[in-house]
Amino acid sequence: CWGRAEALVARAACLRRDRDLDSALADCDAALELFPRFPRALFRRALCLLELQRPMDALAAFEGLLRVDRKWPRLLDWLVRALAQIRRQDANGGSRHGAGTQNFEENGEASTANEDYYAVLGVSTDATEAQLKRAYRLMSLKVHPDKPGGSAAAFHLVAAAYETLSDTEKRQFYDDGVDLNKKKRKKDPYDSSSSESEDEEGNKKKSLREEVERKYFPENYKFWPFGDPFINKRRHQARKRKQAEQEKARKERMRGNRRAQPWWDGHDDWDL
């Protein structure tokens, strides 16, 4: 039985690589019927669910793996990815955006926000750089505006997906859901200079990664049984920092306005 379970999980990995996700999921389920606490089967089942645009089920599967083996490699990263995909689907009204390049606006401009870029390119969530490049070439040719059935919107969406996933830093930010906490006025949601947002009181919001880590791995943080005793002090310091930054920006604007003002402005003819 154990050998059959291992064979099923190995075949599931091959089927997932070939993008036959339904068959891969069926093999993982068959392996888990034999050994319900088989960690590798739980992990690969969660990956298949995530790539099938079923992040809620994927999150539950990762949670099941967490109960079996808390030290599974990079489990925190996958929990963050699943929750980020849930948030992106919620932002799209619960629709499975990113299931392909079919999801784009009719007005000729693709909506690149809250998309599953891995699904747009048709690659696995752990795709290598070479796999991303190959998928981008194939998809860009397929949806090129000059090709039958292509469109500028889909082409732009594919280009945006590749631009994000081919850059190591942007890909990490995307996987961590950093763009979900960005303020909409930011032109580049993956700008590392503004990876944290603030609430109305000027306090830094918890990142998605910190939120997940505190929930599933609380042992990584200090425990305050009666709450953080310095929370009011930190809020006061945050407000002071924000006020100081605003005052500094105001003085710089005034200094710039004075430099741009002509030397004769404010004088009448008799003063010259």
C-alpha cells in the first residue's frame, strides 16, 4: 500500500507538470485514502487546488499539512500565497480572475490588478525562470492583437504577468500579497520603498505575511498576555513622525516656491 501511495503522488507531480491538474488531484486523493496523513500527498494536493483557482480549499489543505508536519519546508510561504489569492478573488467579487487571458476588459485595456499571474501564463506556482520565459513567448504569440482571436488587452495582461514574475523582487512581493496592502495612488504596487501601508492613525499595518505567521506560527512572536504595554507610546511616536514628515515636506515646498519666484516680484517701479 505504501508503495502504491508513493507511486500515485509521483504520478501526480508529473501530471501537474503537464498541467493536467484534475488528474493530479485525483491521484493525490487516492494516495490520501490509503494514508490520510501522508505529508507529500497533502502538499501536492494543496498545490493542485491552488492552481485550480480554489484557494479556500488550498488553504484548508495547507492547514491540514500544518497539523501533520509544522516543519514542512516553506509552509509559511504557501499559506501566504493561498491567503493572497483568496484576497485577490474577493477583490474581484469572488470571481476566479486570472484563470486565463479570457478575463480582460472589452475596452482594450486589461485590468492587471488582482490577477493570478501564474494562471495567466499557464505555469505552475513554482515555475522556473526558463519556464516563465517559454510560457510568455507562447502566450504572447497566442494573444497578439494581429493574430485571430487576439487582443491588445490580453497581450497587455500577459506582458504584465511576465514583467512581475520574471523579476525576483517583484515576484516575491506578489507572492506575499504586498500589492494588496498598497494604496491605490501608488503607480507601482511592487515598489519596495513603500511596501507597508498605514492606518488612519499613522500606524504601520501588519503585512499579509506577518498576519499569517502570527496566526499559524505564534511561537515566532513575543506573547503579551495583557496586550502590548507600549501600544499607546508607539502610536504617539508614529503620529509625531508623520507630523514631522508633513512639516518637512511643507517647508520644502515653500522653499521651492521662493526659489521659483522672480527677484523683482513684490517690488514696484520706485524700488528698482
